[in-house]
Amino acid sequence: MVFNWLHFSIVLFLLAGLMFACGPLILAVLFAPRARGGDTGMPYECGMVPYGSSWARWGVSYYVYALIFLAFDVDVLYLFPVATAYADAEGWVSFVKVFIFLFFLILSVVYFWAKGVFTWPRRIQ
């Protein structure tokens, strides 16, 4: 095998990539301050002394809202590629396909609303 300029450039870019990846880590180890103890050992070093436990009880409604947001956010993201794929489509077939998708999305919102998922509790037990 002959070592030519293409191989040299590949090795050079590989070394440059490794330097960009490992360089900041090596510099941080060499030049970072080495203060130990004091406030740097606290879990949240923000200028305020922490009190209490970090295991706070959160209501399930926070997680339900987050999951519903993620589900609908991902579902709406499907509409962008569909809109570009069906941009040049002719006829009603593409419109009916997108309408069926949106119908089930709206149907799920109505179902969650009927189940009472969107009602926020006044006090979390």
C-alpha cells in the first residue's frame, strides 16, 4: 500500500479531531483550581445553604403533563415531513391520510380531557 496525500490528510484530520476532543479535557485537568472542602462539597453550590432533603415529593400530575407534552410534540413533528412529502401530491388521498392522523390526535386530546388529566390539583398530597 502506498502512503499518499489522501492518507496523510485523513491521519491529520483524525489527529486534529482527537486534539479538539481531548484538548479541553487535558487543559481543564492542568489549569483547573484545586480547592477542596468548604462550599464546593455542597450538592448545590449556588450561594445559598441547602436545607432539608433532596428527596421532595412531587405530584404525579407534573409527570403526566410532561409525558403528554412529549407525546403530542413528537406527533406534531411527524407533520413536517408529511407536509414536505405530500407537497406535490395530487388528489385527496394525501389530505385524507393527514386528516386521519390529526383526527386520532384530536381524539386522544378529547379522551385525556374526559379522563380529567388536564385538571390541575390545588394541593399535592
